[in-house]
Amino acid sequence: MTKAQHISIFSNTTASGSVTPTYGTRQDIGGFNNPVYVAIVDFTQDGKKDILVVNKNNGYLGVLVNNTTPGSSIFTFNLQYFSAMGTPEAVVLGDLNGDDKIDMVASATNGGLYFHFNYSYPGSGSILFSSFSFYAGGICNLMLTDLGDGKTGCYCGS
């Protein structure tokens, strides 16, 4: 069985008030190695949603930085890769250090827990992440939330 090498986007063409959904022609974006998870978030703080893609087979996280002209029906992206430092198993997004930027945490099948802090400049069109990791062992589920101390914590099931 051939593994997927792309993700697909279906733009919403449904008329306002319609009860029947319609979608435009599928737009495939390649450059991936068995993408298994996507998340939509504005990493670059430019008002455009970027796409995080988790590649299962090569241990990389791909981010499609959105360069689409507002109002265009054709989406354009700049693909940037970041090492997940293992085969990614779960990814969660949130502001971990209180700087109002979206950071990410990835767990991997090797038992690692990998923190990627977003140090991008708002509106720059590119993403910068610093990384910190440690081995927690057997992580299978992740959640980010504040349990009342005013800071976002990472909680893991193992």
C-alpha cells in the first residue's frame, strides 16, 4: 500500500444561507511522508491560517506558511520542516511561555516529549522554533491547559 505524500484542501463554495454544502476542486499540496495529522493555526501572526502537518514516517513536522492573497480561491504556501526528534505520535498547540505565540509539543514513539517554542517575528512570513526535549517514556496522549496557576501546563497520558 502506497502511503500518502500530500494533503488536500477543499475550499468551501457554499452559498450563504444554503442548506447544501458545496466545495471547490481539490487542491493537493505535496512534500510530505505519510501525513497523519493536520492542525490549522496562525503561527506567523499575520492574520492568515497556517497548516501544521505531522509526517509519520520521517519524524518531521511540516508547516505550510500561508502566503495566499486575500480573496483568492487558489491557496499558496511556503513549506518549512522542523524535526519532531522521533516518530511523532501526538501534537498539541498552545502558548507555553506567555508571549502570545502558538508553541507546540510533540510526543514520539521513542518516549520523547518535544517542546517547540515559537520565536517567529509577527508578519515575517517564516517560522522560527527553538526546541527542548526530554524523555518521559510511553507518552500516548497530550493536553495543554491551565489548572489554575496562570500558566499553561503539559499533561500526558502514558
